[in-house]
Amino acid sequence: MKEEITLIQKAQSGESEAFGILYDTYLPKIYRFILLKVSKKTDAEDLTHQVFLSAWQNIRTYRFQGNPFSSWLYKIAHNAVIDFYRTQKPSIDIELVSEDSFAHLPDLENELDRGMELIQIRHALTQLKPDEQSILIMKFVDELSNKEIAETLHKTEGAIRVIQHRALKQIKKIINESRNTQTIRTA
């Protein structure tokens, strides 16, 4: 944490190399978060670029408040995704997301039901509300704490726990309905 604060201070004084280290550190997580939200690789790349450009342009306004630098980047990314959907026609092309993007989802699978397949989870995730998607991605893919998620989304930790619980219940319901439909078709 101390090293990160030093890098931030150097970046705030205009040292692009220091910001480059922060960029290299957080690019994969921010990109994955955005990719899971927008589903298209090209859109995710563009938005990730915008997030880091905005971060570089506004680094002087960043103030350490006890949370990791990533919380600030997630806020920027979250807002960029909201702006993207305000200006774009939503289209979900989740099938083009590589399996590598979901490499850390086994924890989520275990929470939901050990036997669930990854494709069912991806499909169910696309049917959740944007905040629910964000919370599950930040929690189970990016492994953020409820405190970090709450800070990023401007919600209380209690609200995050409730939304997470409801979203997990909704995913289970979607998957069970999907399985029931498939069982009826094959019968």
C-alpha cells in the first residue's frame, strides 16, 4: 500500500513512468470488469482506454481515503460503462468472451451449485440488472471486498450484501428454469 501511495504521488507530480506502473498493475482487472459488463472485446478495449486516459487526466484530484487505488479506477470504469449504455444500443455478445476471462469463476460456481456449468452462469449473468452484474463481477471475479464495492458504487456494505444475495438467488432461479426447460425439451 505504501509503495502504491508513492507511485500515485509521483504520478500526481507528472511522472508518467509511475502512472505506467499503476496502469500495468490494474489494466487486466479493469479490462475484465468492463468486458464482462459490455460483452464486446472492442468496446471493452475502447472503454478501458477511456478509463485510464481519464485517470491520467484527473490523477491530481485523487485523494487517498483508506481504500486502494483500484476503488477509484473501478468508479471511473463503472461510470464509463453507464455512459456507454446511455449512448449505445445495448447488445450482448457474451459468446465471444474467451474462457480465460472467466478463469476465476470457480468460486462463484461453488457458491451457486458445484454442478453448474460456466456457460449457464454467463447466460444468467447477462440477465441481471447492471448493479447486480457489477457487484457479482467485482466480488467473485475481481475478488474485491464488500467495502471496496460499496465505495465504488456509492452504496452501503449492507446494501451490497443484500444485492449480492438477491443476485445469486436470481442466477440460481434462471439456471434452474433453464434446466427445467431443457429437461422438458428432451423428454
